[in-house]
Amino acid sequence: MRSRFTFALFAAAAITVPSHAAELVIGTFGGSFADDTKTCHVQAFEKATGATAILTLGSSVDMAAKIRATANNPEIDVAYMDISIAKQVKAEGLLESLDFVSLSNYAAVAPQAFDADNQYVNFMTAATVIAYNPNEITTPPTSWNDLFDPQYAGKIALGDITGTSGMHFLLAVNRMKGGSLENQDAGFAAIQELMPNVLMLYTQADQVVQLFERGEVVMAPWYPDRIGSAADKGVPVAVAYPKEGAVGIQPTVSVPKGSANKELAMQYIDILLSAEGQKCFAEKK
């Protein structure tokens, strides 16, 4: 079971073609997410504008670090970040305020998708769930606690804490162990307890794919869309939703303050929010 819930409902993008070729640097997530971004959004953007899109890949934390390091003279023109990180970067005054109302697809997007100050837009929802090898675990996991089972010693992968899945797993087990948002000690203690089961703290989607391909791990906190893409390619991996609840993800796009390509960035975002762009991306997942 895998799905992408998208905010854009209908309407095609009406894009103005610039009079000269230009480059737009897009900071986005890697793996199958980047592949589908190229297919569903980048190709349409390049065809409509005549511009060239250059993708730089990394996590939300990586994007935030790039924006901070190049404040007001950014290396990237469009930044993909999970909403929690986007809010931090916004609070630091490092994002442009955008005229979203001018987008041809604005009216087709749920109002709550847009930041109140028009500095980012949430373009989809996703979650952190349990990925597992159905060849090795014939009864799907039902709880985050299943990762702690001693029979899986050395067969678990966790996301590094700097990435979304790592942070989300911490939040999930912290809550499960009685912690709170204000006090994460129970979560850190639980992860320390889990470490004998952990083969790798991964930082890239490709690492997770390879671990499941080689049969080196049997469970990992990961994302339904990535799991689905890997399974479609023959990787032995499936989705399980823990009874304690999956942890929701709201990826956003924004324009770092000082971008020299703000107009092109807005044209790209318009295509991203278009019915065609959203449908293509959802069906890839």
C-alpha cells in the first residue's frame, strides 16, 4: 500500500518563456524522488521555458545548510525541505516572500498548503513507516517495538538523526517510551538500547535500497513512496504501518532569499503544482 496525497486538483500551467536561455538550480531529495522530479517536473519546465534545470541532491538539513552558508547569495534557486526545516530557515530570514497568487495553479491548491507569509508551499504529504523484507519477515511488523526484537540483531538500518527518517524515528520511540516534545531523553535512551540491532545509520536512499537488495537488513524506518519504487524494481521490501502511528511528512518548496532566478523559480513551482505535475508524481509512487 503506498500513496501520495497531493494538494493540486486541476488546471494546467501557463508558463512565460524567457527571451534567453538560463539555468535554474534546484535542491531536491535524491534516489527515486529525484528521478521522478526529473520526469514529472523538470522536463516540463525545460520544455516550457527553454531554461536548463540543474539538480543538486541532499536532505532537508543539507538544503538548510547550503542556504545558511550562502545567505543572500544562494547557490540554489528552489529548495525542497520538510516543513519543520523550512520553518527554521524562514525564522532565520533566509527565504523569499513569493507572490503565489500570481501562479496559474494557485486557485487549484488547498489554501492551507501555503505558508501564511507566502515563503513556502507544501506540495504533498508522506510519512515515515516501517520498511521490511517480506521474504524474511512473513508476518508484517505491527509496531515500532518490532525493530527492538533481539532476533533482528545486526539486521536493522536506521536513518541518521540529521535526516527526516532518523528524526522521525526518534520522535516515534520517544513518544512510545513516554517522552514528550520538550524532553527527548526517553527516545535517545531507546535508540541507544536498539544499537546492537543496527547495522547502519543511513544518510542516502540508495544505501537503504542496497541493504535490502543484498539481504543485509530486514527492517528500517523509511518512506512508502521510496519503498514502493524499490519494490517495483524487484527489491524485496514492503510497507508496514506501526500501530502507534506513522510520522507525517510535509515536504515544501521555497526560494532562498537573494536568488537571481526568482521568476524562473516561480515558473518551476507553478509546474510542480499543476494537475499534470501532481498526477505524474503521484502515479510514480
